[in-house]
Amino acid sequence: MTPLDIWGTEFTDEIIRLAKYRILDGGNLAIRRDLPKHSVKLALILVRLLNPPEELSEAETAILMGITGPTLKKMRDEKRFIQVVNR
């Protein structure tokens, strides 16, 4: 069973279209206020499935993780601090 089998029924035509445009044209789905977060998150999941090397913005990564942008930044800053202390 592949991830597409699990998520397949959730991927509507709109979600597929969003993912295709994100892969082909770039951009940042996190700033799309006209879309429900559920749709953005599903499109980002599909982007990761279809094109794993695709770089996501910090805001898109935060949406996938289910946290806010500032929380992600804080987590990254703390990780950097721990890495410096452990040298």
C-alpha cells in the first residue's frame, strides 16, 4: 500500500491542481488565504509525495507540522543553540 492509496480519496481535483501548480510554478501555498488550511495541507502532502526534493517554505513546513510559523522558528533556533552548545 502506498501513501497515494491511503490519501487517494482525499485528493480532489482542486487539491491535485493546487499541487501541480505548486510543483510546476513554485510559489507559496501558505499565503493563500482564499483556501481552507485543510486544502493547503493536502496539496502540500501531495507535493511531497509527487516530488520529494521540492523545497517548501518555512510557512508551508509549519502547516504540514500543524504548528505556527513563529513556533517553527523557535524550534529551529533552539536546535541551533543545542548544536552550538554540544560542540
